[in-house]
Amino acid sequence: MAEITIFTDETGTKLQQAEQFLMQMDGIERVLADTDDGEVKIEFDERKISGKYIIGTMQKYDFPNVH
């Protein structure tokens, strides 16, 4: 199991939507989003998905300020 922490300018409801979106992806095991500061911790199965793919997918689907 691998883990990445990403940051986004999104907070509140938009970040909760991102959390739900990520949980639908195959290989994502756990997502913890801090809706106050935009920090998102993601645990994933690196045999199924990569951190780079996760970030790229978020940027593609209306979360452009992910870093």
C-alpha cells in the first residue's frame, strides 16, 4: 500500500466531492480530506494505480489546482 498527500485550493463541499470521486477509482483504498485547508491524504494499491495517475485524473476532472 502506498500513500500520497496532495494539496488543492479547493475546500468545503468541493473537496468532499473530490473525496467521493477518488473513492470510486479502482485501487484507491482510503481518502482523508481536510476540508479546511485542502490537504488530501490518499492510500492506494500501487499495483493497480499510480500517484501520478491519481493527480492527473483530478486535474482532468475540474480540480486544476492540485499539487
